[in-house]
Amino acid sequence: MGEREAVEVVLYTDGACSGNPGPGGWGFILEHPKTGKRVEGSGGSSRTTNNRMELLAIIRGLEQLKRPCRVRLVSDSKYALQGMTEWLPNWRRQGWKRREGKALKPLKNADLWQQISELMTRHRITVKHVPGHSGHPENERCDELAVAAAGTAIADGAPPDLDPNT
């Protein structure tokens, strides 16, 4: 993918959970800075974890892209961003397991990390951490989307989305 050919986008994401596990939601804003076009998305589950919702927000946002892009990912989740930038290569090498002492243990959220890994091969992604609930407009909007989706998931009886390794 040539630098000049790749479209540049910004993906803002957030996840929310009422209890951990509990009802949860995810939200994203995908923005094309050159045109100002923005797309929002959200969804939820009746029983999940905050980390799963953070990861699903990233996955669902990246899935919107129809061709390889340069993506600036902005999130308040240190777990998601550190996983993507530091931990993912080792998890992949270790068969989607994490090292605990000398032993390899099942990786929590391995199903979602595998999806993120695949999406990362299609796009050039840089990450930026923003503190949650600090007044960042897009992060606050993503939080609103996620919280609303969690409420809708409860009302609609959405199926649970729990980590198969827990």
C-alpha cells in the first residue's frame, strides 16, 4: 500500500459495561478528515466485559473500511492499545496464549484479538490514548453510544458475549 494511495481516517472508540461482567456496549466514530464525513456505530450485549466491548468497538470500526487505510485509532483503553502495540506479536507466536511464569495460559479475549490481528494486516494503524471522561468530544460521544447500546441490549434481550476462556 503506497503512502499516497492510502486514505487517512481517524477511528474513535469506546466500550462500556455496567458490572464486569454485566450488560455492555461499544461505540465508534469513523472520520475522514479530508472530507469531514463521519460514520457512527454501536452495539451491545446483555452480559459481557468492558475489555470485550473496547475490542469490539475497534473491530466494528475497522470493519467499515472497504480498502486499506492509514488509521489513527483514538481510544481511552490502555488494554486495547497496549495489546495492539506491544503484546500482540508474542500472543500470536505463542498460539494465542499468554505467559504466566513459565507456563502458557489461555489468552482472555483471544477470539477478538485474532480478529484485530487480521484487521491490522490490512491497515496501517497508529494509536493515541486519551484519558476517559476528560472532555475529549469524540471519546465522550463514543461513551454515549456505548452506554446507550448497553441499555438497548438489556431492553432487547441481546445475547451474552462472554470470553470463551473465562
